[in-house]
Amino acid sequence: MSNHETKAKVLCVDDDHNQRLLLSFLLERQGLEVRTAHDGQEGVTIALEWSPDLILMDLMMPGMDGFEATEVLRADPRTQHIPILALTAYGEEKMQARAKAVGIDGFVLKTVLPADLLETIREYLPTVDL
């Protein structure tokens, strides 16, 4: 990605402060513009105002969790097209089925290696050179 191109925008929604810092650091080093939110409600607000190209959504958060936030985003025409990847510590089938039912596009385990995370992001943002 040259400096003249617009940076792809990624919203990271996670209640874990260290996880948000780690993701921001990793993605910004790849030339992405990153914003973070500490819960689902803040994530919805930022997504509606900022219109990111991709959302990394933690599923288990206090208050509005990732399932509820995804439902809200999928119901709004301004955000229903944005790919949402569940960022989760849980890989179990029941949780994945529930996540897919509310509109999650894919899954990234929190224990993922940085290279694997970037590869997954490339799948959903094919025009971005990471």
C-alpha cells in the first residue's frame, strides 16, 4: 500500500485493554487505521460514525456483548455490509453456531499468531496489501 492510498480501517472491540493495545500495535504496523472500543455499545457507536472496513469483535464482554453488537450492526443498512470477525478465546461449535446466526462472518482465536491473524484479515480485505 503506497502512502497515497487510503488506509483500510479496522475497528477492534474488546473489553481487555491489553488485547486492544496488542491488536492496535500489530495492525497499525501493517498500515491499517485502527480504532478501538471497550464494549459492544461503544463499538456500535464508533462503527456507525466511522464506517470501518472490518470489525474484530470480542464475543464475551460485560454490558452489550459481541453477539448483541453484531445484531445491531447487521440490522443497520449503514453497517450491515461490514465484515465482522469474532475475536474469541472459545472455539466451541455451539458458540460459533450462535455467532454465525447473528451475522458473524468468521472467527479469530485470541491465541492466534500475528501472521495467521493478518492472513485472515487479508481474506476479508483482499484489496489491502498487508
